Amino acid sequence: MGQGKPGWRVAAATLVLVAVAGFGGVARAGTDPQTPANTLIDGTTDTVTNIDPSGNYNYGTDTVDREIFQHLLGYKPGSTVPSPVLATGCKADATVTEWTCTLRQGVTFQNGDKFTSTDVAFSFERLIKIHDPSGIWSLLSNLKSVTTKGPYSVTFHLKQPQSTWEYILTTIAGYIVDHRVYPADRLLPDSSTQIGTGPYRLVKYAPGQDAVFKAWKGFWGTQPKVPNLIITYFSKSSTMKLALQRGEIDMAFRDFTPTEYASLAKTKDLRVLKGPGVAIRYLVFNVTRPPANSLAVRQAIAYLMPRETIANRIYHGNVTPLYSMVPAGMPGHIDAFTTVYGKTPSVAKAKAVLEKANVKTPVAITLWWTPTHYGEASAEEYTEIERALDASGLFQVTLKSAEWATYAKTLGAQYDAFQLGWFPDYPDAEDYLVPFYGTKSDFLSNGYSNPKMDAILGHEKAATSTGERMKYVREAETLAAEDVPIIPYWQGAMIAVARPDVHGIQGTLDPTFIMRFWLLSKS
Amino acid sequence: MPGAGISLKSYLLARVALVVPTVLILLTLVFVLMRVAPGNPVSAALGGHVPPAVIKQIARQLGYDRPLYVQYGVYLWHIVHGNFGITITDRRHVTRIIAVNGAATLELTVAAMLVALVVGIPGGLLTGRFRDRPIDAVGRLFGIVLYATPVFVLGLLAQIVFGSVLHWLPISGQASPLTEATLQAHTNILVIDAIIDRNWPALRDVLRHLVLPAATLGLVFAGVFLRLVRVNVIRTLKDDYIEAARARGVRERAVVYRHAFRNALVPVVTVIGLEIALLLSGAVLTETTFNWPGIGHELYIYLENRDYAAVQGIVIAFGLVVVFASLLIDFVNAFIDPRVRYQ
């Protein structure tokens, strides 16, 4: 047998070397990427449904809409009082059933069309007419009609007095669209060009991937500090965390797990920024079925709720204990549950209230929670509540869970006590009271009905001054704590994580929960 | 020899004819599965968000209140006309999702298959040729470890090592946000789009993003090909015609690479067809791990949102791809397998 020619071996070795060098070359072509100073890239795990404002009722879509569209009224950073945007002012008549807004002149849409009262009337009527299941039309249930008087005046005619109507104008229901572009009876597809009066134009949208915005030169207000904005969507927070650590994105807003926040806080070159939040978590009782139909049982659980442990141990301080359905920082908030039940758990007081009512202990109760809607920490949260109640010797808790689709349909219809969370439509105390305590609201299906509470809420809606309204808000909070059909236990913070070259985030972290990208800058 | 085997033409016609019942069974299974679950796709997707009366109204509009046999007929009619439905949560046409996001999955799976073949076939050849030597032991171990490791574990490890520790490669997305924002979408296969635009920085960026997910998915299947080729090489090297070639003085290198190897590759072609189905399911996990905007990633999102109308459409698309890919592989096999004779 002769010597084999080494030619093929040399060729193979060369090929391997070239492949490795090529891989290395492609790999090392950049180390950590640097995004340019004129572009801000935000990562989020939020999702987008329909960009057309008439078809959206979720936070992720609202974030996109907020760059493109505007409201008649909005919020200045740090304030929860509606202030002029497309309207220079809105006033109610003496009956609080007619609100007249004067519109800002000289505003144009991003296609050059002039903004007038016709667009305002059209936008509200269209939302009601389309009645999209993914839309927020329910917020306009009190709207009877919209009339215009000239190009710069519009009047909202309400069915019932509503002192908080100007807050409704700041919600997703209040976005103004161009009546020449948007169909009156159906949604504009996401693939069509969206036209608003906002500071950014949406130049490209790839569902589930990214939304690309460019500052609009014709914007009537202050130009955004960063001319290019990209929102990148992640399906998993762990991937988003790696992307942030690598510098592929400049910041991330919504949402990491508590453990991930804790890890990011220790990461060099990243800042975890926190501000007051408005999301709350609470435990609801069906007050028509045993054992929660007993006021003493509900009060005993209120005495035992381990708020501090949940906030510190499970959420690593990213939430704060909550002692009223109206979150702290919101006008009208009082720590009603502290007044009635104290700040810290008390086994003695829980025992006393049960003994006084001749309730036999331990009380068997089933607590329901859902693993697929409120984050991974829900399991630990309810384990902690179970532990606290069982450890008192007064309760025997059974925990049960159901996947969200089933859970959401069932709630008070079958569950005796269950977990829920709330994110407001508008940052006002009313939005934390009416949906939960009004007899006509069937949001919870928990059977709570108190004519005294209905009367208070009715007065609150018809109040003609803020002072008067806040008086009724406080009365409602106190009665809510005494009746205790619901126990609020934590309030979330507004948290963003950013690289050090992103500025202005802290100024936009406030109870309105609006990430004002147009105010952020990069160095 | 009269009656020996079937003609190539008959074989191909029979395979094409089998596609019809296969597709029908697939469509029927998916239809039944979607309707066996309690409630309907509308209540699953929108339950808890809208009042029950609205859910009922939408279900009526979408025909979920009609008799099952009517729903089945309408469903088949739509599929035949290329209408895979509209998602409930975000109103997108499933056909459009398949076209746009399917292109991203195609990019990933083609690259992954290349990795699998480039690593697996030479690896199998070497380990089979040098059986029971150190290179064989290493190769077999490599193949088993790759095949046994869940693809998302491999992906996470790759992200941590090459992304976070070494800072060599990006760990998510089909391209950087800037490239995605500026690159024109001609085909939605970004490698091709970058070449069409002659945008070489974008091409480099896209290739860099492709490396980790393609390598992750490809290496898992490389293990399969490695072991398969090894077994076939070993078996083929024992055949009589190989012994005869050696006896005639043919050099060992020629015996292995010109005679044994070619015959050992024939079953690999068949396995490629079977692996396509596994590649697609692996793509779901890979795309989710790497935030790769393919159809598997969309399937995950819609499953999370309980949008069963979307899930139904995407699963049907997956199934049809597997059916037709298998048909194509059978065609290729028929041409290269010398046991199929012309009469």
C-alpha cells in the first residue's frame, strides 16, 4: 500500500481553521454593542393588541399609542391632576352633566390635516360605535352625546353627573384620531399608517418584534429629546435581562420578576429606578357564602394579613404594604385598614373578634389564586398568606389555583376568597372604589351591597368641588375597611431599569404610571 | 426481473395520493382538539376582559354557536382557500403571520439544518471509520450529550457563555433593533434582504444574530445525524462488496469514502424528512429562548394569551409543512435509492 497523499488532510485542516477564524471574526466583529446617542431602545415584555385606540385596552398598546396620539387633557410629570393638552381647558356646568372643552388652535395631524372639534366628536362616537371587545368603550358608558360649536369647542353631554369626567378624557378612551383617516365603524389595521398629533410617528411596526418611532418635526409641543425611539418586545424577561446587561437595549420598562430586579440592582452599569406606582393587589371575599359571609371571619383575616412579609421577603421591597384600596400618593388616600385593624398582624385581636361572634375555630377556608396572570411570585404570596393564617391557629387554609382563562370567568361565582389585582384606567380614587364597592358593578361577583356605600359613591360622583369629593372618598374608604369585603395588601412601584447614559427616567416615574419617552435623553 | 419492486412513477403517484387523507386526518384532529376543551376560543382568549354578553356576541359572529358539522365544513372550506383564520386577541390574519414569521423560522431552520449536516455527517463518518478508537468515543459522547440536552438549556448556556461572559455574540433577536428598523423587508429572510440591499453591515449583524440560535438548534440534531451515519458506515463497511473491493486492492480511503460512505448516506436522507418535524418543534423552544421572531415564537405568545384561533391556524401550518416536506423527502429518496426500479 503506497503512501496516502496528504492533500485532503491539509485541505480539511485549512477548512477547519478558516471556519474557526470566520466564526471568531463574526463573533468578535463587535463586543458589547453601543446604541447611538440619537436612538433610545426600550425593552418590554408587554404585548400589543390593536394600535387603533378604539381597539385597545392594555398597557403595552397604550404605550405605543401614547407616542402617536394625544388626549384633550393629560398629566404633567409628577402630577395626577389633568392639565391641558389638545384642549386648553374643560369646564363642567352646574349639574356636572355637561363638560365643555376649548380646543388648542394651530395643531395638525402627522399627515398635515388640521385638528378640529370634528375630530374630537368623531373619535368618541367611533369608539362607542365600534364597541370592540378589546376596546375601552365601557369607560364612556356615561356619555350621552358629543356636540361641537365651531372648530374649537366641543361639549360632552353625560347621562349622570360625573365630576371625574376630565379624568376619563385622559384615558385610552380619550385618544383623538383624524376623522379623514380612521373608519367610523371598524378598526384601522395595524399594517396601515397610524396618524395622530403626538410627538412621534410610528414608522415601522413588526408585531411581537418592535415598534419604531421617529420624532415628528411638525409636532406643536416640545420636540422629543431623542429623535428615534425603538420599543423591542421580548417574550421572556430573562432574555430581556441578558439583552439589557449586554447593552443591546438602553432600558427596560415592564417587567421583570422580583428576583431579576434584585439581580439587576447588583449589576454594574445598570440603575434600577423606582417611583410611586398605582397597581394594587387584594384579596376578595364572597360575602354571601360561608365562611366569608361572616363579618368576623373577614375581620380576623384583616387582622392577620402579613403585608410586610409579602412586601419584603417575596417582592424584595419592590411593593409596599397597602392599607386601603386607594393607593398611597393618590389624593384622598387614608390608611383606613391601619385605623381599623392596626398596622401589624395581631393574633390576639383576630381571636377576640371571632370569639365575640361565637365563630368556631379553626375556620376552614379555601383561598384561590392564579399562576398565569399576576406573575411568578403569586404562588409564594399565597403560600405566605396561608402560613400566616394557619400559624394563628384560627384558620385552616386550603390553597387552590386555576389558570387565568378559567379563573377570570369564575371569581366570586364559585370562589369563596380569591386573589385579584388592579391597574387603574385613570389615576383617581374613584377608579379604585366604584368598580369594587358599587352594587351595580358586577366586576367581582362577590355579592357585596351596602346602600350606605352606594349613597356615598353617588355623592362622590356628583360632587362639585374636589374638597367635597375627597370627603366622600375618605368616607367610602372607612366604610370599606369596616365592611371588609376586600382586603388590599400591596401597592406596586413603577420600576424601570436603565443604562447610565439614559436620563430623565426618574422624573417620569409617578402615580400616573406613564413612561414619557419624549422627555428622556441620552448622553 | 418481472414483478420485482414497483415503478418509480407508481411510487410517486401513490405517495401524492396519500397526502390527501393525511392532510384530512390532520385537519380533523386539530378541529376536534380545539373544540374538546371547555368553552370556546373566544371565551378562552377574552374571558375576564369583557362581559359575558360580549363574548357570546363575538362567538356568534365567528360561528362558534353553529352545529359542529357546519363549523367543520366552514373550517375545511376556509383552509382549502388558504384562509387560516384571524387571531382573536390582535386581529391578525394567520396567513400573514405564517408568511412573515414563517420566513424567520425558515431562515433559522435552514441554518440549523446546515449546522446539523456539517457537524453530524463528517462526525459520523469519522467515528464510523475509526470505530472503537478515541475519536469514536469522543464523537459518540458528543452526539449523546447534544441529543440528550434540551434545546432551551443549550440555548441558555450559549447565551450566558457567548453573550454574557465572553461578550462575543448577541443573544436575542433576528438582528439588532437598529438593523431591523432600517432594513427593507423584501423576503423577511433578513440574510437575503441584506444581500438584496447590498447592506453589508446589516448582513454581518444578521449573521451574528443567527449564529447562536442556529448552532443551538443545529447541534441538537447533529447528534442524531452523527450516530445515524456512524451506525450506517460501520454496517456498510462489513458488506461483501466492500470486502471484494479491498480484495481487489482498492485503497482503504477510496473504499471508505467512495463506496461505503455514499451508501451509508441513503438512510440519512429519509431521516432528514423525519427530523423536519422535530426541527420545527425545536424551533419553538429555540425561538422563545432567543426571542427569534419566527412562527414558533408567535405560537408561544398566542398559547400564553389563550388565543386558540391563532394556535389552530399555526398548528395546521406546521402540520402541512411536515406533510409536504416528508413528501419531498420521499421523492428524493425514490430517486437515490437504487432499490426502486423502472419496470
